[in-house]
Amino acid sequence: MTGRSEFASLPRGEADIAVRLSRPQAGDLAVSKLGSIVFRLYAHRQYIAGTPEEDRRYIGQGDVRDGMPQQVALNLIADGRFACYVDELDLQLAAVLARGGIAALPDFLMADNNERTLVGSGEPLLAREVWSVAHNSQRHQERIRRMVKALRMALK
């Protein structure tokens, strides 16, 4: 299993199964919805406690400033007040925990973290659907079915 931000090519054999945050529209692919990932605004507790609202800054996703739905939503809220842009979710989390600002992060990253707090109402900023994608010809293989089942269980 490999994680990366760019798309693996199923036709080129770079992967047998892929996980996507958007539903593929073309190709001879077996596509299955695995679940959803909820994004909310998070910050370090001490950052929120010690920073007046008008001085608060945001941590953006630098590699796709206008492409990812969570970044588009954050752009509307932040109104240009970004402390930094970073390319990976784990770096956004590190910036939040270093008291660097507020970020739009998925709930699963923040589940067991007592240093963080929800910002604002705590309502979801947005939810992204998660899809598994495999070659249509391989969808009945036991290893593919088991992996899709495991991924679906992990997203419950």
C-alpha cells in the first residue's frame, strides 16, 4: 500500500486498487463508494485561547490552492489571512499542533488529540466522498474484494 497525492495509473499497472476523493468518470473501472471523510476547522487550544479572532491566521494546502474542495471552502473563510501553505495533510496537522494557525482537517486526523480544538461552530466545513477504484476485470479477485471491504470498514 502506497500513499501519494497524485493519481496512480491503473492502466499502467501502477496500482491494482486506488482510493480517490472524487468519483472517476471514465475508463473500464469498478468503482465503489467506501464512505465519507468530514473536514472541520481545527487549531491548537492555546492558539485559540491566546490569539484574538482578528489576528488568527489559516494554514492552507499549498499544492492545490484552488483545486481541492476543502481549500476552496477555507479560502472563503480565511479571506487571504494565511500564515502558510503546506502540501500534505500531515504537515498541516504539524503546523496546527505547533500553534501556527487554523486548518481544514479531516476528523480522523484529530480523533485522539487533546491539544486541538474545533474552531467556530464545530459544524463540518464539508464532507468528501471516498471511492475505491480497480480494473473492472479484477473486481472479483479475492484480494481486491478483501481490500475494498477493509477500507469500507476503516471509514465507518
